[in-house]
Amino acid sequence: MIISYNSKSNIETLKERDIPGLIELSTSVGWDYDKDEIQTIMSSGKVYGYKNDEGTIVSSAAVIPYGSNLASIGMVIVHQDYRGQGLGKKLTQACLNSVSKDAAIMLIATEEGIPMYESMGFKYTDCVYKYLCDNYIPTILDDMLEVEILPMREEDLPQVVKLDKDAFGVERRNFISNRINQAKESLVVKNPDGKIIGYGLSILGPINLILGPIVAPDHHSASALIDRLARNHQGKLRIDIPSGNDAFMSHLEKCNFIKVSQPPIMIKNSKLLPPRNKTLYGIAAQIFG
């Protein structure tokens, strides 16, 4: 059933009081946003939405700015009863309008969202690989490691932010701080000289333990981070992996991870993502790029 929406209603900037409604909207389309995830999104960016006459949120979209040069769009949801009326497109445009006109805008698209994004000028530039695991099988022994993996300390943050900048292409200090606060576990990788050369986070969601960001100098160190984050978790795991990490993905498949989809990365106002140094092995989540 399609319900006609009052197009004269204004787009709202959603606040913390709207989180239960956003969770309900997310659940209606089979997505698993929870309170902690939405709080991190709101602390790192903005969430826009439409409400019906009863005050129920029927559509949403979020934008996460990373400085003035890049922003990521996600959480573009329209309740099935309100589809076909342009709500998702209008909210995505509100996200675009909220950042610098010169900023590159990236998003990781659902298959059904691709035509809308293409109509708005987004172009395919790359993809990520979504992997799930129901029963993790450890394959790494601690005495095989040439690096040391330790809990992240507060004083490690500047080095972690620098590593993330080089891996992702732009600085994300505000988001990284918020994500660490949300994390179940935050780890750093140190080389034999004691220098931090990588980091990894795990986020406990309502369905999966999300692994990411994962930043490491090589796939061996990335695999060691995954093992430390996953080995004591009793439940489902998820990681989204940028392209170009075939050896890492091969290792994960030996640990019982299964590739379930390959969603496209689309970008507007640029042909390419910012330059990266090939140390990003797992993204934070699709909404964060």
C-alpha cells in the first residue's frame, strides 16, 4: 500500500529524541541500526528526515562530513508505504546542500538505490566486499606474530588518527573519536620498536559484531587484528572490505567468513576517491564510507 505524502511538509534535522523512530524505520526495511550507532552518526554528522502527519519518521538520510573536501552519505531509507514519491531523493539532496559545493560526496549504494543516485550525478568508482561469519575459526597462533597487539590507550589517539588519514585519504578525527567511544574493543598494532603501525575496532550491534576500521601495514597484521577482535566473540561477525585486498579476503574465507555481496562505491564532484596508501583492510561501516 502506497500512502500519499504531504509534499509541503518540511525536511527536519533529526535529533536524539528521534532515535527510536529511526530504529523503527530501519527495522521496517530489514536494517539493523541501533541507538549507539545512530548516536555516533548524529555526533559525527547530520540526519535528515520526513515525518507524516502523526509524527512518524517515514524517510531518512544522513551525511558525515570529513573536513571540507569529502563527505559520506548513508542511511537513505524510505518506508515501503511512502516509496515512489521522491522522498529519498529530496533528503539526499538536503545532504548534498549541507556540505561545501566543492566537496567530493561518496556513498555505498544498495542495488535499488543506484538509479536514483545516477540521476543525481553519482558515478561508479569502486566497490566493497561484505563478508559475514556465523562461526569464526581461528587460524593464527600468538607465537606466529611478528607484531604486538595491545589495547588502545587515550594517548594513542593522535597516532591512530594519522594512520587513519593516510589509509582513508582524509582526516576523520571527530568520527574516529566517536567510533572509539562506541567500540566494544579498540586495539593497536605495534612493531618491534614499539611504533603504532595499525589499529582495529569492533562494534557490537544487535545482530553482528562489526569489525572495522581495520588499518594495518600488510594483510598478516590485518588478519592478526581480526583474530584478536573475533576469537572470543560468540555470535555473528561482519566486515566490509575495500577492493584490492585479495590475500586478506582469502585468509578470512579460511576463517569461515563468506562473501555475501559486492555493493558499489559511487561518488559525485570527483572521479576518484582521495588517494589512499593501501593500508585500509576494513571500513567502519557502509554509512561512513
